[in-house]
Amino acid sequence: MALLLSLAAAIVYGAGDFLGGFATKRAPVITVVFGSQFAGIAVLAVALPLTPGTYHPIDVAYGAGAGILGAVAVALLYRGLAIGAMGIVSPITAVLAAAVPAIYGIAVGERPAAAALAGIALALIAVVVVSFSGSNGRTVRGIPEAIVAGFMFAAFFIVLARTSPDAGLWPLAGARGASIVVFGIAALAVRAPLAPPRGARATIVCGGLFDMLANVLYVLAVHTGLIAIVAVVTSLYPASTVALAGIVLRERLSARQWIGVGCAFAGVATIALAR
């Protein structure tokens, strides 16, 4: 079940990232992120009462901390993508977001089967290969932002994993409240409009709904499985983004990216068959 949930989270995260990136063509990044974060409250409002959970202040506090980490990670990632080569920035962030929680899980005593470890390795390769779309010479700028963003996303995954399984989705309530405050303050500080232009609103709302749904799926997955596996499978989201870019924007997959997609499927299948 944890594998299916984390795989679903990866697909939905990728869709949300695609929609968010598409929306930034019509609106400022901070406006898009703030709007999508706000829109995600709708999913949480529906999912929270439907998911058994006990309110614990400490878990909500953990969630708030995770929300701040996630907010900073998103800001750094977008900054890195804006000034650097996407084919370099994206895989660095994704690999760190997958590898650090996997190492953390093993360090705290998780012992995935040998086949699962092989699947994790294939999944990490897939994250790099699917994300890598080539470089236009801007290989240095954006790398520091990518590295810090990757560690921040990894911390986001780890902090949420440390919440009590019986807390349900209450940590996400703390996370979303904190991220909205952070982005709201950031928007006011740089005088960015909080309301997106009319033509981008539907895309931003859908991106926010997907993002929160992915968060819900991740929390459910990490509370029923090993973070060493769940975080890696969840970080396969670039495959979903690349697929949507091909379908919607008619962007063609390179041979390298097709190899990455194959590694992704092989990695997930190997993890699924591990005992």
C-alpha cells in the first residue's frame, strides 16, 4: 500500500509542478506559489475529516516547521531554475530530496531488503536521467540554490515522517498554514500581487489542488511504509512532469529521458517485488 501511495504522490506532484511552471508564464512566481498554496486548503478541508487522526500540538508544530522548510525550498528551487540550467538544477534538487531521506531511514534503523535497495538505486538514477534535458552553458549559476533546495525538500520529507502515525493529516494543516504565512509575507515584501491574473487562475488552482493531494498521499504512505523507500519513489515526480510536457506542450522526450522512464518503472517494480 505504501508503494502505491508514494507512486501516486509522485505522479500528482509532477502534475502539480507542471501546472505551476506553466502558470509562471503568466504570473510572478511568488503570486503563483501563494495562490496554489491557498487553493490547496480545499483538498485539506475535505481530506482532514475523512482521515482518522488525533490532534497533537507537537505534530502540528512539526508540520509548521515542515511547511516553512518546504516554502524556502520552493523559493530556492524557482530561483535556481530562473538563473541556471534546468537540466542541472532540477536533478540535483530531486536526487538530494530522495537520497537524504533514504540515508536517514537506514541510519535510524530501517532495513530495506536487498532487492528494495537495488530498486532505490534505479529510482535515483531515473530521477537524474528523466530530469536531465541538456545544458545551455549555464552550469554553475543556480547550483548553490539547487543544493540547498534539495536538502530543504529532504528535511520536509523527514520532518513529516517524524510526526505520529495517529496524527492523520493534522501536520499538513500546520504545514499549509505556515507556508501561506511565509509566502504572504514574501509577496508583501517584494510587492508582488497576491491575486493572479484571470487567465492563470484556473491553472494555479489546479496546481494547488494537485500539490496538496500529493502531500496527503505522501503522509499516508510514509506512515505505512519505510521512508527510505517512500521518499525515493515519491521523488520520481520528474517523470510525470516530462510526460505532461510531451502531451500538452508537444515537447519530445530524448533517448536519455526514455532510458530514465525505463529505470523508473524498473525501480518501482523491483521495490514492489522485494520481500
